[in-house]
Amino acid sequence: MEKDKLKYKFQGTGLSVSERNSAKKAFNGYLSTYPNPSYSDLQLLEELVYRETIHERYKKKIGDLSKDDTVKEAKIIPKYLLDFLNDNLAQQITIKDKLGLFKEKTEDEYKAFQVLEKKFEIWEQNHAEERKVTCPFCSEIFFLHIRTDKYKESGLKLFKNKVLCNSTLWKIYQEKKITKEEFAEILNVSIDYIDWLEEKIYPSK
């Protein structure tokens, strides 16, 4: 949490001044992308950058040995150094796994999704007319989160102007091939609505 960030002070114990400065920079780099770390997370982060710094120290030692022509077989890396590097690297991997630092790809994908969402918000603001819909019941205008031209028109015509109805169904109903209850069920309306259709939309001649 943010208060833990403010409370925690990087120590860099056991490192030289230059190493401590480098480690602190790495620590802050991890911290800038690490979401809501707890105090124990911060301790693990310091342990991680400490091990990374020591790793570089031993790699430099190997480099110095390889340049020392006075040392017999200097080009061969001593086994104790290789063992240390291997063990230290294994510890770094373990700490990174505990801290969830191997989820970088997922986080990058999430950030990309956030950017896409932002672009969509801008598109929505600039293309309101392409999303405008008028309610067939109350005539109120509202907006969809998708372009209306992306919908395919249904072959079943269930509206006359803005009224929910269907002339073919009405004809079948008038021929008593379906009951009023069945007609209402097809339209998903009340039986009273069928009476209203007869009065307002399909009045008897």
C-alpha cells in the first residue's frame, strides 16, 4: 500500500556506495511498476536487488580473472563462482515469482487494453449519431455502445413505425388460427396490449 511505500527506507546493507546507488535505482524502478506492495513485498524487493547487485559483482570478478595472465588457467571459471552464480540466480527467480514479477506480459496486455478503452471512449464522443437509438415505446433517445450499422436487420418485422406489432400475426389472429393469449405470448406483452392494438392500430373497418 502507499503508506508502506512511504514508511519503507531502502538500506542496501553490505553493498559499496556505488553498488548501493545502483541497487536503489533498480529498487525504485521495480517499485514504480509494482502495484500496491506490502511491507514484506518491499523487503523482498530489496533482497532481490541486493542479489542482482551481488550477481554483477561476481560476474565482474570472473571478468577480472579472465584478464589476469598471471593466473594459471584464468580462462576457466572457478567452480565455486559458477555455483554461487547458479544458486544466486535460482534465488532471484524464486523471489521474482513470489512477487509476481513474471506477470509482466499480462500487465502489458492489460495496459494495452486500457489504451484501447481510452480510444473507444474518444470514438464514442465523436460518433454519437452512429450509436443513437429511439425507443419504440416512449420515443426517448438513448445510445448504444456499438455502432448501429453493425447490427443485421431481422427478417421478422415486429414494429409498425414505433409500435410493437406485426400485420401477418394480426391477420392470423383475426382468422382465429391463434388465440389472444398466444398472440400476446409471441409479442411478449399482456393481453390488454392486444386489445389496445385492435383499438389503435388495427381498428375494425
